[in-house]
Amino acid sequence: MAKLLHVSASPRGEQSESLAVASAFVEVYRESHPGDVVEHWDLWDGALPAFGPVATAAKMAVIRGDEPTGEQVAVWREVVAAVERFTSADRLLFSVPMWNSGIPYVLKQFVDVVSQPGMVFGVDVETGYLPLLAGRGKRAAVVYTSSIWGPEVAPGFGADFQSTYFDNWLRWAGITDVTEIRHHPTLTGDVEDSRQTALATAREVAKTF
Ligand SMILES: Cc1cc2nc3c(=O)[nH]c(=O)nc-3n(C[C@H](O)[C@H](O)[C@H](O)COP(=O)(O)O)c2cc1C
């Protein structure tokens, strides 16, 4: 029995394009994988811990090989729980709107909370970062949406630090089986056509995910 975790980064609920595409994915995934567990982590639901002064001190202690101490202990426990919620998933679905050419800050917060030494990454002085999620059969599907930027637009319509950043992070962590589902209608494109193409792609990918 595998677990699909849908991590969503749009706060727009019923209005959300990325959530609509991800919902179509989840619906077909449930039908085609009836024995699997499906979990939704809405990054706006308040469950994601902050990553501030105490958490960063705890992280640096762990990197030095020390134990978190004092007020770090409880904060680090929350961080580890978030990491485990993420790493326990065999299949990951991320729904990611473009915000100011990048990703919504709550998704960057997620990245900062779960990217922890000894759990998601290691470091080797000779070769650099070690992707600790590699070789575990994990797969990710990512729904990227934007409304102004698109792959064909002129530079005046923005740049893509959304998928470039997020895809790099997945691979850095060792998740290299990544499928992209894109919805970038742009200001002059056909929004409905772009939406329907993304929905159809999501349903198709979900069947065998
Ligand atoms: C805060 C914010 C920033 C945005 N920045 C961009 C941007 O830089 N480029 C772009 O093409 N669209 C931008 N958009 C539009 C969204 O990417 C687009 O509407 C997307 O479909 C939103 O996904 P959602 O409907 O799932 O929330 C922005 C929207 C918001 C709310």
C-alpha cells in the first residue's frame, strides 16, 4: 500500500487553478489506486511550523553533530514530525502557483522546514551534497500554474524561477522521477484550452502514477 501526499501551495480554494488540476489528478489516482492512502497537506492550514531563530539554532546544532537543547528540543520535534510527514510519502503531488516569478512563500517555508540534515540531505567534503531521498522509489508530479508568464513569452512578461527553483530542490533531495503538469495561459492565450489540457494531462499521469 503506497501513500500519495498532495502538498498544495495556493490559498485560493475554489478559485484556485492549481488546486483544480491537482483535484482532477487525485480523483483519478483514487480510482486507479484503490488500496493507496491519499493525504492532503494544505500549506495554509497552519500545521506547517515556522522556521525561525530557535529552529535554525537546532538545525546548526544537528549539523555540528550535537543534540538540540533547551527550547530547541520541542521546536526540533515539530520540525522532525514535518520531515517525516513528507518523507513517509511514496508519491508526491505538489500544486504550485507562480508568485512574483517564484513560488509562494509558504512553499519556500515548507522547503526550509523539511530540508534537514541526516533526513533529507547529507554533505560530503569531497563530493558535496548527498541526496538522501534517492533510491527509495519516490515519484513526484508537480502542477505549475501562472497567468502572465509562459514558456513562449517575451522577457517583459517575467521569468521562471518557479519550476527552475522547485525542480532543482526536488532533485537536490534525491527525487528525480518528476512529471510536470503545466497551466500557463498567458495574457493572450486561451485560458480554457490551457486549463483543459492541464486537466487532461493530470488525469492521464494519475492513472499510472
Ligand atoms: C501573489 C501573486 C503573485 C503572482 N505572481 C505572478 C507572476 O509573477 N507571474 C505570473 O505569470 N503570474 C503571477 N500570479 C498569477 C498566478 O500565478 C496565477 O493566477 C496562478 O494560476 C495562481 O494559481 P492558483 O489559482 O492555484 O492560486 C500571481 C498571483 C498572485 C496571487
